Amino acid sequence: MRWTLAVALAAALLTGCAQVHSVDLAQPEGDALAELTEESLVHKTMLEFDGGVSHVAADLRLVEGFLEWRDVERNGEAMRSPVAELTSITLVNRGRGAWQGEGFGFVLGFVGGLVFAEAVDTWDNAETRLAWGAIGAATGSAAGAVFGAVRGSPDIHTVDPGSP
């Protein structure tokens, strides 16, 4: 039983973490930012600017030193801001979130099934414990995948302070 909890803890620590990247705006013609605007077409995108101002963006474009987008929280209102005021772009990947949620759910469901089987003293054989572990894993996988897809997995791209 101890090894199962150790595996569950290791799996929980290895999955579900946000990934943070640094964006160097000094690259020619904003190549790094151009790549992010392309990725924003398929992922939920959140922009953060100086002073903590944030927006949920759709149709993000880079136009001559400015970012242009439609603000999702303001009924698609067109917005524009200088790139120099940008502090971070967060892209939320729902597909990767589903996989991470499934992994969490599988491990936690399996452990939960084993703990349930252990708590109900009527079963003494290993096959029954494993069966409850499998039931927990299947249930946890399904629930975790749904939860992970809804939550998503964030990629946070921060603007390099050394950038112009």
C-alpha cells in the first residue's frame, strides 16, 4: 500500500503544472510574438499588461508594434495596445488539460478504490482489492478528463524584462 501512495504522489507532482516561458521581443519583427498570435487562434488566450490590466482575447494580431484583438469579456469589442505594455500572454490548452486530468483521475481513482476496498473489511483477497482499484481508476479517469478539459493547462509566456 505504501508504494501505491508514493506512485500517486509522484504522478500528482509530475502532471498538471503550468509551463512558464520567456518571450524576447528583441527578435527581428517580433517572431516570438507572431508565433504566439498563431497559437492563440486555437487556444483560450489571456493578455496581461502593465498595471495588472488583463483581457481575454480572441483573434489576436500583431500589427506594426501593436496588439489588436477582440475582448471576449466585452462582447467582442475591438481592442488595441502597444506591444511595449505587454507583460504576459497565457494560452490555455484544453486538450493537454484533459490528458493531465485523466492522469490525475486515474492515479487518484485507483488509490481511492484501494482505500475503499481496505476500509470495507469484508474482502480479504487481492483480486477484489484490484477490482475496486480498477473501478476507481476508470471513474477517476473519466471525471479527471472532463475536469481537465474544462480547466485547461496554461502556458504562460512572460515578456523578457531585457526586451525593448
